[in-house]
Amino acid sequence: MHADIRAGVRDVSPLLLGIAPFGLVAGIASVEAGLDFAQAVGMSIIVFAGASQLAALELIGANAPFAVVVATAVVINLRVVMYSASIAPYFADYGERLRAGLAYVLTDQAYALSIAEFTTAETERSRFRYYLGVATPLWIVWQISTVIGFVLGAGVPEEWGLTFAVPLVFLALLVPAMKDRPTTVAGAVGGVAALLAVGVPFNLGLLVGATAGIVAGLIVEGVT
């Protein structure tokens, strides 16, 4: 294995401990939503987006209209558009097909670790190899843990606290990213708003929190 790929695998390894139970939760949620094995695996491979998958599965289980399910998943994943715009310049020299493949495995974790490496690293690593080293293990662990979660079904005891791994994964990415006043305010306001909006219909509390956080961050950035 190339040294730059190993560097990516090394950096992402601690996060895999949180991704595995996250995937188990998604697999269990697939069973509870009434999906069969092929549907659950197909959704995990095609969508490959933890937060939007869980939101969509909850809506499917609640018999929400198909348009609402799709719209919710799309809205939650709109943040990936910002990730893509931010990281795209670092892959500008690669062909369209390769960039499309890299885009498929773009996640919160892959973006956060890769952009930190690209913008602050003192060594000249291959961006392509490092990104693959980060993103590929995330994809593999997510698929395997989702399948295991589906097979186990709803038989996993609640006492295991698997759902607690979901916020921990995102907290591990959020805290290091709060480097200045605007990002700190955005994170704090977004978190509080999301908590207050927990009861919003169709699981749109996350969208409310994200919007509030972005607006607050932009206001503080404009003031400063």
C-alpha cells in the first residue's frame, strides 16, 4: 500500500469506531422501516449518506409521501454541494470520470480530514491517494456495518447505546472545525436550533438547525 494511502487510513481509523455503530443503526432502521435485504443494501450503496439515510428511513417507516422522503434526503445532503465546491480545486487536474468517482465517496468525515490535510499539511502528499485512504475505509465499514445491522434487525438491545455513536461522530468533526468566532457561533447556534426543532414534522429539525447556524455564522463574519 502506498504511503499516502496509509496516511489517510491512519487518520480516519479513529472515526471508524463511530461509523460502525452508525451503520448498524442504519441497518436496523431499514428493518424497522419495512425494507427487504436487497432494498436496504441498495439504498446503502446508492445513497451512501448516513444522516439522510436515517431521516429517509424514518419517513418511510411513517408512510410519508415519496416526494417528502426524497426532498428531505436531498435537503439534508445539500451540505455536500458546499463540500464539493470547497474541495474541487484540489482535484482540478484529474479527469471527469475520476472526479465523479471521488465525489461518490465524499462524506462529512472524508471532507473534513482531507481538506485539513490539503490546507495545512507540511508534506507534499498525493491528494488523490490520501483522499482514497480516508474515504474508502469509510465506505467499506459503512456497507459492512449496515448489512450486519440489517441481519441483526431490531434484536440489538437498546442498552448498547448504538444511537449515541451518531452525534459523537459528528462532534469529533465539529469541534476541531470551530477555529474562529464565526465557525464557533455557527456550530453553537446550529446545535441549539436543531435541539429546539426536534419536534418539527418530517424530521426537518436538522435543516432548521443547519440554516440557523449558517445565517448566524455569516452575520458574525460580516460584523467582524
